[in-house]
Amino acid sequence: MFDLSFDKPVILSFLFLLPFIIWYLEKQRTKGGVIPFSYAVWKDRGYEKWDRTMRRLILLGQFFFWSGVVFLVIAAAAPSAISRKKVYLSSGAEIIIVLDESPSMSAKDFQPENRFEAAKEIIKNFISGRENDRIGLVAFSREAALIVPPTAEYDALYSKLDSLQIMELGNGTSIGNGIAVAINHLKQSKSAPRVIILLTDGDNNSGEILPETAADIAMQLGIKIYTIGIGKNEDTYIEFRDPKTGKLYQGMYRGRLGVALLKRIAKRSGGRYFYAPDEESLREIFERIDSEEKVVRLTSFKTVKENKSKTFILLGMLLILLDFAMRKILLKEILG
């Protein structure tokens, strides 16, 4: 939203004269004598009135012309759009979400589709509730990769999150590697706090870096890790398609959530462990993390002034040209 101000408001007073000018010109147009004319010339048919469509076109053309004049008068008054923008005087938190995309995340015990898709939607809701925070994304299964470095451009983050697929990085659960990648992109940050949110439904079974070692490094750097274990430890139906071969896999899977490991990671780094057996509990966990990691931000407002004269000139000329085109093309008027 913005307010419109004028550098030369006196010129706007001309708008009050326009109705009188229009009235005077219309009076002058219709002023003149009446020439006697015999109806006999028309063979008793009389003089036919103008077609209603023609009258409407004439009125519409006049409306365009005078509207264009109004816009040109406004342009002459030097209009400017005044808006206020929020400026952050202090930095927010720096957060990296580390998301498991191993095959077990395709378990159908979460809605709307499976654990993976439900987690992505809840993560997007969490991101949308943050303000002036830089948020990044790491995905892992057998391998781990940085998907989005910490950024305040949330639209790009949403797009990358939507594009993630199960098993893109192999078949396995490399929790240590996932944390290490996140640490590597947080260690140079000056932000406080720096946070990792790890979300997985399995136990560490691959990777070169032990999760406990990664947690110790995070603690030394002052990076807090929240760990979230999702899914029930019971037989669950899974269904996923290998993104490399296109082959569809289906079957029953018994959960193997490494609760003890996730608790150790959280404790060593000064974070907390959460368990989410269903979608609603996962949503509540992210809401709790959101409230715990609120940052007091110093803000100010900057007034921005943008000249709008060119916009009104273009609109005015366009409407006047539209009137000219209607009279020349539709009404076949001879313009001298």
C-alpha cells in the first residue's frame, strides 16, 4: 500500500474547471442556426435519428478523451507514491533444516500422502511464519547434499523443497553426513542463534561421519540441534518410485527409529529431542521450535518516494489516442 502526494498540488485546481469547460464546448458545438429542409426530399420518410450504437460510441469516446485530460492534469501536478518499508537493524536466526529422504519416508502413516510429503508441507508452514531469518535446506539418505544455502528468499526455498524426491541421494540413512553438511554452511555465520532442525524416521546406517562427532562439533561452534523422530515403530505400508530407474516399490516396513541416538545428538548440542508419531504432533513440534527460537529484532521504517508522472502521462495519452482511433475508424469522422 502507498499514499499519493503531489509536488505541485495547485495544478489540481484546474480539475474543478473541467466541468465548465466541457459544458461550454458542448454548448458551442450545438450552437448555430436551423436550416429549413423539406421532408418531401426524403419521400415522406422523415429524418432518421442517429443509431443508438453510434451515440454510445460518441459518448464513450468523449469519456476517454476527458479522462485522458484528467490524467494529464494529474501528471502535471507531479504525483509521487509514498510508501513505508520495514528495515531490519539486526539480523535474525540462521536455520538449516536437514530432511531425511530415505525410502522409509514413503510410509503411508502420515497425510496427505506419506511422511515425506507431510513433512515438506509442515516445513513450508514453519518457514512462512519466520521473519528476517536465513533458512537453508539439506537433504540426506545414503549421501547428503546442500539443496539451498541459508537464504531469506523463501520462494526459492519453497520451490526446491517441493522438488525433493525420495531416494534421490541413494538408499540409506546418513544422519552424521547430513548434520556435517549443515554445520559446514553455518560455521561462518555471525547470526545468533544458529540452529539445525534434523528430521528423520530411521537410525544412522551409512556415511563417513558419526552423528555424535557431528553433534560435538556443533556444540563447539555454538550451533544448536533439534532432532525430530517421526513415524511409528510398527509395520507400515510404503510405496515409492526410484527417481533414477522409475521402478515402483511397494511393501511393508517396520520402523527402526534411532531414539537413543537422536536424544544424544540433541543433548550434546544443547538442543532438544521430539517424537512425532503423526502429522498433528509434527506440526505442534515445529510450532514449539518456532516459539523457542524467536529473535528480538530491531526494526525501523524507511520512507520511499517514487515519481508517478510518467505513469499518468502514459495513461492520459493512451485514452486520448483511444478516442482519436474510435472517431477515425469506427465513426468514420473526418478529422481536420
